[in-house]
Amino acid sequence: MKDTIWIKKGRFTPLAVVLMFAFPLVTALICLCFGRMNVPVGEVLTALRTALTGESTSNVQNYSIVINLRLPRILMAIIVGAGLSCAGNAYQSLFSNPLATPDILGVTSGTCVGAILAIILSCSILETQLIALVFGLISVCFTLKVAGKSDGRSMVYLVLAGTIASSLFNALGSLLKYTADPQDKLPEITYWLLGSFTSASYQKILIGCPLIVAGIIIIWVVRETASFFWESMGRKCLSNPEKCCMYRRKHCAAQKPTVE
């Protein structure tokens, strides 16, 4: 990879890291200020300071808009966006395919089926997330099973298998929605599937944030471990190139696809 102002030696530069943290903060501040009712920047900063220090506020209306309405939605959007971006990047790296996203591989459809089933059974928020996670893992296993063994054509098969999984789980989701109560459960299911942040609250953030952060940390640890392993392998190859070449010939011969 060619070094740029953003990436050098496969790592983000300090400038890139600063901008990655600065842009979301600036965007969040703008979102706190503008909406159906605009709030001046000074009032927003005062409300944030009041919430941190616990002091009394003179403008209860602006405080309620900033702290109780807009801030939970913004925090939820940042956390969910971070989780989705890491999940997409992990899938693309794992399958070495830029098309390998949770949508393409059927994970999104599987989680939707799990969430619909949990809502019909009147499960709690945490139970809904766990059931959705289980069904997402089931959809991944189903996609990999349909795609078959890894060979030179597996990436094309993987995308096709993901399309099959998405169609299957979408059909199951439609069947479950057909059996749901149209007055009580169906509106809740539709609202959940649309992914609105209107009902975001600090309680829901405390429930969902640990799971997303834990997943991001696991992905980062696995990435760093794999990077350290391949760097070690590279150093061993430089110190003993003959042995490395023999290993590569053997590995390539084992992975060479058969001609039909």
C-alpha cells in the first residue's frame, strides 16, 4: 500500500486519527444545535456542562431538548455507525471480497428474523438483541454451508449463497409478520426494522453499547494478532528464504483448484 498523508506503513497517521475523532464531535455539536427547534451553541454547551456537573439550569426547555431528546439519539447513531462500519470491514477482510457485507451474506436478514421472533414473544430489549445475534450467526453458517469448500470460485459462490440466505430469511420474516398481531406487534416490528433512533434513551444505550464495543474490541484484537503473526512469518522468510519458498510451494499446491 502506497503511503499517503492519511496512511503510512499500513497505519493511520496522527492527523487521520485526530480528524476521525474531530469530525464526529463537530457533527454531533451541529446536530445538537439544529432541529425542529434551534438551540444556540452557547445554550448547548451550557446544557452539557450542567448535565456533567449536576448544577441547576435556568432554561429547562433547552436542557430537555439537548440532554433528553437529541443527545441519546446522537450517541446511539455514533455507536451503531461504528458497529456497522467495523462489521462491514471485518467481513470484507475475512472473505477477501469487497462485496462481502452483512447485507450481501444474509446476516441482516437473519438478524431481522430473530428480532421479529423475539418481539412476537414479547422479549426484553437485551433478549431481542441476543436472539437477533443468534439468528445472524445461523445465517452466516447457512451461507458458508451453501457456498461449499474454499477454492478459486468460492467468492462468487459466497455472494450467490448470501443472496439465497437473504431470500430465505426474508421469506421467513414475512411469514412471521403475517402471523403477528396487527394492532400491537406489527407496528413495533415495522418500527424496529426501519431502524429509527426516535425512541433512543440512555437505558437502551447502556444495554446495546457494551455488546457493540465488545465486538469492536474483539475485531481489533484479532486484527492485531493476525498482523503480528504475518509480520513474524515475513521476518522468518527473510531469514530463511529457502524454507519459506518450500512452504509456499506446498501450500499453493494444496490450494490449487482442480480443473473440471
